[in-house]
Amino acid sequence: MARVWQVVGVLVTLSLGVVSLGTVLLTSGGGMNNGLEARCMPRSELGWPELGGPYNESALVRGQPLGFPLGHKCIFDSPLDEIGPQEFEHPNWSATLLWLATGAGAIGGLVLTARATSKLD
């Protein structure tokens, strides 16, 4: 029976670990800032910063991933104003909660595997 729990623990660890890692990669733009910069382009829900500007094609727009909570930060800078870069954070709490839950489940799978392995010895 310990062998069955060992296999279950490995399967739980691998499946939840992949989901957890995938959540981080998809939320952070897959490690490519081009994906984050596309998310920072003005849309109706994001808009432009209130200070500075005018923000047009000459504006510098950069995207950076956030650590915790998962999400991204948009940095707008217009070369036509005296004001420095404007930063806006866009946290993704649902992805953060998914990451925490699957990470905890993967750790639980490791514990289950370790306990089942110790009973085999």
C-alpha cells in the first residue's frame, strides 16, 4: 500500500508543480517582456497616466513582471514632458491564489511521497 501512496504523491507533485510553474510563466509574460509591453498598451481598462504626456507613439512603454502578487507593472515615459516615468501596477490575485494553492499541493505531494518512501524502508 505504501507503494501506491508513493506513486500518488509523485503524480500529485508533478501535476500541481506543472500548473504552478505554468501560472507564474503565463502571468509574467512567459519571461519575455514583449508580452508584458503588449498588455501595457492603452486599452479602455488601463488608459494613460494622468500626469505627464502627451502619450503618443513617441512614448516609451515598458512592462515588468511583479513578484507578489503575480501580475505586471506598466511604466510610461514621454520624452515630451518634464515629469519622470509613471508606473502602474496591475496585480492578478486570482493567478496568485492559484499559484499558492498549487504550490502548497505540490509540497503536500512531496511530503506524501517522502512518508510513503520511509514506510517502504
